Amino acid sequence: MLDTSMLAFLAAPFVASLILTGIHAYLGVHVVERGVIFVDLSLAQIAAFGATIAMLTPLASGDPHAPAVYWISLVFTFLGAFVFSTIRSKRARIPQEAIIGICYAVASAAAILAMSKATSESEHLKDMLVGNILAVSWPEVGKTALLYSAIGAFHFIFRHKFLAISMDHKKAEQSGLNVKFWDFLFYASFGFVVTSSVAIAGVLLVFCYLIVPSVAAMLYADSIGKRLAIGWSMGTLVSALGVYLSLQLDLPTGATIVCTFGLVLIIMASVRPLIQRHAVS
């Protein structure tokens, strides 16, 4: 059983995980529909590379949470967003996913090279991959909630344009919509989310929050509304279970949540045929 002091300690990480679930499950719908599954992983790695570079400058003073680290990481993410928004074309000789994969590989290798010049490189590598969500503070949770609320409002206001581009890129082009411009706005806002999320949760956990709830929702629903409901519900339950298991088993929280996402997705995929068979009968 968890006592009151332990619940108070877990409150901020759990609320942070709910905030991550809220924004990433929505963005995941767009990413899956666009067929650019690894764009989040690539942008997250680019953000982590930017943060690593920032750590090597005097501006950071060795503090991974210094403002300079965030802003330099954000600049790197915007550069990645600009590249991804300009390469999407039906007539392109090279698939967009290939460019995204190359960017991920290069950013990963560059981050490792940069970390080789930093002190405590193994610890920094671990934080970059799985983060340390248990260390999140209430001020960080508040700032993240305000930022994601603003981005959520932005996407809600222009939801028809973003959904048009994600659901049917060719039709959106034919309608006269400036696809490259709105693609850049999508990836730029996405970059804000990824940069903040990586600082809290690490690359792998951010990727799971984005993709796994959306993939699980696609197993059971076709409409956007139902997918979001399933994705948000799954993200909430997995976050609570992952945090609880990490505490009870004394395991790293980020890695535990990632593995819990994978396990729950396997269970949901296994149960789906049984539910379909029951529905038919």
C-alpha cells in the first residue's frame, strides 16, 4: 500500500504523465495518419542533440535544466521541423520516412559524439533516452501545462486545416491550401511539445506516448473522437500502472512505463479478435 507521503511524491510525476498523454495522443493521430511514424522519435532525438550541445557551452553552466539548454534544443527542433515540412511531396523521389530515419540516425550519432566530450556521459545518455519523470517539479508541471494548453488551443482553432492535410494530403493540395506553410506550423508546434517532453520524460517515453495510444485506438475505432477517447484512457491507465510498478519493483520509471505501454498494446491486440468474434455472434 502507498502511504500519504508517497502519494504526495508521486502526484507531480503522475500529473505530468497525464499532460503528456493529453497532447501526444492527439498529435499521434496526425502522425499515424500521415504515415510518418518515426517523426516524433527523430524530432525528439534532434531536441536531445540540441540539449547535449547546449550542455557543452558556458551558457548552461553544466545545468541540464538551464534556460539556455531549452532554447538551444528548441532551435535544433525547429530546424528539423523546417526540413520535414519541405520534403513532403507525392512527387518526391525519396520517401519522407527515409529522410526522417536518416535525421534520427545522424542526430543519435552526433549526440553520442558530443556526449563523449561531456562529464558523466553515461548518466546523460540514460536521461536523454528514458528521462527522469519522477524528478519533475510542480513548477515544471505548471509551465508544461500552460504551454501544451496554448498549443492545444492553436490546433483546435485550425483543426480543419491540420486534419485536412493529415487525412488527405493530395486533396488538401488540390483545394488550394498552402500545404507547406501549414505543414511547417504543424511541425513547429510539434517541436515545442517534443522539446519540452524530452526534457521531462526522455526520447523513448515521448515516442511511446505519441504512437502507442494512437495505434491501440486504431485497433478499435475509425473516427477521430473515438480514437482520442481510447488513446487518452489508455495513456492514463498505463501511466498510473507504470509509475506504480516502478515504485513497487524499484525500477527506472521511464523504462517501466515504456515496457508497460508495450505489454498493454499486446494485450489489446490479442483481445481484439475475441471482441470482434463476440460482436459478430
